[in-house]
Amino acid sequence: MLNLPLGSLYAYSVFLAPMERELGLTRAELSIVFALATIAFTAGMMGAPRLFGRAPVPALVAACAAAAAGGIALAAVARGFVELALGYGLMFGLGGGVSYILVQQVVNLLQWRRPGLVNGYIVSLYPIGAMIAAPVFGWALERFGLRATLGGLAATMAVTGLATAALIARVGVAPRRPAAGVATTRDSALQRFVFWHMWLVFLLAAAAGLTVMSQAAGIIRAYGGAATVALVGTTAITGAIAAARLTGGWLIDRFPPPYVMAGAQAFALSGTVILTLWPGSILSIPALAMIGMGYGFISGSTAGAITVYWPKEAYGRVAGNLYAGWCLAAVTLPVLAGYLFDLTGGYRAAIIVAGAGNLLGILVASRLPRPSR
């Protein structure tokens, strides 16, 4: 209920042209708004565990959903950059980030036979939400205009947020202050070792995957694909990433995390090798899908691996800190890829950098411990 509308953040690019026309903003200003939303979302995820035990979780989720919906509503009536940045950037980002971790912690306090699969499902809803939102936004923008479309998103966020709060109240699970410790050991040195290795693996995969997600259409066009092919390919790649997130969590229930994560990085590396050695429109879509799916496998397996290395009471704290790597990834390689494109006229250099990151990710992932559940 909560993650599908929050996943519309990935469909932000659909609003770019209408916002430029309606608000008179530049593409750089709109990019700043998206960056603010990403940073605020990360800050909300990292700060959410501090709220555990301070108030009833349903009330917290309802308040955060109301803040996110209010932010979108403010964006719907915005007259310039400041209102859009405050509404879509800060309010929507913070409310969404806090409520996301609150709900994920509640889910992980329940008893599951396959916690990896459950967490893979949770994170897969984000790209699925974007897949649903993009065509719906496109239709609504053409039929009703920018402000009505944003108003509809705000109403959807409010309704699903209240429904989520009601479902949590029915479950009756309340997270307490997160406990420290690793499930296999209480040694703090090993705890830090596991965390930073997982953080780096996630960062390296996300940097390559977010580059694909944010610039897939442009990359396909740069390799000779037609506009229609680029549109279809972008949609297919997003769907493949969603499926990979679910699969990554499922794999964690069956294999040790280092095997799954190293294999995911190797799968993405294969995509970069294919696109580097055989550039062209025919192989660009499957190769980009492999890079994006590598990120999807890592995203799902990281969410599931937290349940392997840490007790479930600490899930929200660990997840919020790990997801900081997602924020850093979003503002590094995707930005560098755009710069390298302006410099060279193509994406070959950026793909090589992504492949080098995947290779490093294999080495880092292979050093993770192999605990038994």
C-alpha cells in the first residue's frame, strides 16, 4: 500500500517537460528538486529508527504519509522553484523515507519462513510503482494537466498512507529501540566489517544500476536505437530490475550472502563487457538489462541479508544506514555519465567505469562471512 505510490519518485522524469512549461523552470533547477527528494528520502530513512518507541507506529506512519501527501499537494499549486523544492523535494522525501523504514521494521518483526523473499518483495515494489506511475502520469498529464496530476498523486498518497497505518494498527507490532549486534556474533569489529562491506557492495551496484535507470533511453539512442525502441527498452529494463529485486531476496533464503552478492556483481559485469566489446542497438537493451538486474539482485539480497547478519529488532537502523549508499550512488556515476557523454559524445567510458565498479564489488562481496541461519 505504501511503497507503490512512493515508487513514483522513479517516474519523476515524466514531469520534466510539463514543469518546464508550467513553472518556467530550467532542467538544472528540476534536477536539483529531484536531488533534494533523494537526499531527504535518505535522511528520513536514517532518522526513522530514532522515532521507534516515541509514539505509536500507526500515528507516525499516518503523520509521515500526510507530510508526503502535503508535499505533493504543495507542488501541485507551486508557482516557482521554492515551493516545488519544499513540497516535492523536502516534504515528500522526508515523509516517504521515514514511513518506508517504519513499515519495513514492522514487517521484519513478524515471523517469516522466508525473510529474504519478503524483503525482496518489499524493495521490488519501488520499480513496480514507477512502472505503473509512468504511463498513468503520461495519460493524466495529457488529459488533465500537470497540477491535476500532482493533486491526484497527493490524494493517492494520503489514502494509501492512512490504509497502511490502519493495517499496522491491526497487526499490533511496535518496534522498540534497535538493539546492536550481529546474529552470528556480538563482536563489534565483525559487525563493522560486515556493515561496511555490504555498504560498499550496495553502493557499487547501485551506481551502475541507477545510471541505467536514469539514462536508459539516452544510452539506447546513443547506441543507435530508435525512439520507440528506447521507450520500450526502458520499460522492459525497469520491469527486469523489479523482478531481480524479488529474486535477490529469494536467493538469500537459499544461499550465503557472499555467493549471491558476488554472483550479482558478476552478472552486471557481464553486461558491461558485452556492451563494451559489441556496441550496437541490438545488444544494448539486454546488456543494460543485465547491468540493471545486477543492481536489482543486490538490492533484494541486501535487504534480505540484514536478517542474516543482524537481529530483526535492528533491521530499521541497519537498513537506514545502508541505504545511504543509494543516495551517494545517485549523485556520483549517473552525474559522471552525463559529464562523460558531453565530453565524448557517447556512453562507452561510463559503461567501463560501471564495469570496474562491478569488478570491485565481486572482490568485496566475496569477503563477507558465510553464516548459517
